[in-house]
Amino acid sequence: MKASWTTAMAMSRFKSALSKNKADPVLTEEEFGYLCMGDKIALYSIEGDGYLTSEGFVDRDCYLAPGKQLDKFEENVFHVVPKYKYDANNALREVEESFRSSALTPEVVTGPSGGVADPSTTSTASSSPSSSSSALVAASASPAVSSSSSASMAGLSAEQQQQQRAAQRAEELARLRLADAAECGENSSEYDRMAGKQITYGSVVQLQHAKSGKFLVITVREIAQLERHCLKATLTENGEEGSWLVITPRFKTRSEGDRVRYGDQAVFVSKLYSVNLHASLQTLSDGRHEVNGFQGTKRHSWRVLPYSQYTPAAERYLKGGDVVRVFHRERGAYLTKRRNAELSVEEVVLELGSSHNGKRSPSSSAAAAAAAAAA
């Protein structure tokens, strides 16, 4: 309880500092805490004077939100999760892509599940040691149609051969999906095992965007928009090896193996590509600063700021920032706000049934507010 209160007070101090035009929010001695796996944090760029942010849905690119812009702070929050495995997921995506290039039907390629399982939401899959993910991934290395299977199709008509190949590919996809599900289960178990443990410098973590649930990834498939010599930083659905980030200290006062304190200046380095998570000082046409992957001697530092600590079974509780609707059970209506065009005022009213049917209860705004208070 004390730790939660300290985190809340620290966040309040950050907002107060920004409202008073302080450039760099810092923590006092009594507010120093340690970063733990499962915590939700904000990363403040000292060089760029802003928070790492992304809209996450329509626009997946990463930018800096101005330090004094707090109206959409939920877009600046990232969930710290451990290093996940992606071997089975990569194998599945490669085979699906190869099957798509073979002009197979969508049903054969995607199957009934319609895609790859999300490791952050999939429960642990039950599988025996003989059906481990690594063994199943190895099975995908064989050609889709082996020489023995080709021999078995001798004497079959062209239509029968096509049907048999489709069946073999569907069987291969089923094996890979089973491997992917087992891998998702392993990732979920790894999160449960690591959640709440303190993070040290040199650890590999992933940053999951709290609003969208997507993972921050530095990718070689695209280059940065402004600094063309840099890699692109974006958000992806399930993450990949490009989302593995090594936390390193900015100054020599901290060394590898030391615990990461809130308020520390840290450098996030891609484990796969050895580039730093970097905020460009150049601005886009809308005035935003681009965040990308920079390879060079200059190390861009991020101040690690707490948003909320890891809480077991947090989904069972209502938290600050959650969006809710207020339902009046006796009237069967929702509390909402509408503008009265005649009086040019905002009214609090009860809306009957679904909030999209446009019906309002006959009660006045004052009666609606009183009924809601009584509920």
C-alpha cells in the first residue's frame, strides 16, 4: 500500500513540475524506488524534452509527446514485460507467407483461428514434452511436399494430387499453430514467473504499449522518415526479436548488475541490431519529434518514470484511467451528457437502453443527476 501511494505521489509531482515549466522531472530521495517487471512506466527524453508516445491504432509510429502535454498521457505509458520467445511464431509466419505466394485459399493459409495467437493474452497451452515448441518448429524446416509424399502421389490425377498437397500443408500449419500456442503458453508462464521482480542493468525487456497492447519494435524492414540512416521504431501486434531491448546505464555511477531506480537515466539498446532507441531533434511537418533506432557513439538517454506498479490480478480491479459507463438499474438507462441547443447549455441526462439508440428519459437534467447520485 505504501509503495502504491509513493508511486501515485511521484506521478503527481511529475505533473506539477511540468505545469510549472520545469524541463526535467526528477524524483526526490523518498520517492526513489526500483523498476520491477510488470510495472507501467513513462520514458522521458531529456535531449528532446518529451515523452515516448504512440497513438497505437491508426498511427503506429513512435514520437515524442511534448513534456507539458498531459491530456493524452495514457498514450505515453508502456508495460515492461520480459523477453519473449518468437521462434515458433516466426516459423508459422514464414510458412503462411510461402503458402500465400502459392495462391492457396485463405482458409488453408489462415485456418479457423484467422491468425497468430497473442502471447500477452493466450493462456498456457497443455502439451507433453514430446510436443514441445522447439521440436515442432524443427518439423517446419522440411519441405512442404517431401520426396516420399511425391512418390505416394504417383498415379493420382491432377485434382487428387492438388487435394493431397493441400491436406499436407494444412497438417503442417496445424503443427506450427500448435507450436505457436505452446510458445505463447511459455511466454505467459515466463511473465508470471518474472512479474514483480526487480530489473537490473543489462537485463533484456520489451515495452508493450499500454493503450493498444502492441509492442515497440525496431525493425530493419523500414527506415526512419526523417533521419534516413536510422531504423524505424514502430508498434507491432505480437512483437518480435526486434522488440528485445537491453537496459544500460547512461552514466558510470551505475553499472551492469545494479538495480534500475526510478528517476535513472537509461539507454535502451536493441539486442538484435545494436542500435539505441533515439529521439530525433528534427521535427516533422506537424512539429513532432520522430523516435527511431540510431547506431553511433552518441547515446540517447531516457529517464524512467513510474506510472503504476505491478499488481497481481490487476484486471479484477478498477484502476485510474479505466473507461466506464454509469448504468441506472431502476430506469434501465445510462448517464450521459448532451448539449441543449435551445438553452445553449450542457445537460446531464439518462439515456434509455443502449447509448446509441438516441432515446432519453423524460426526466430533466437535474432529476437525472439526482437519480444517478441515488444509484
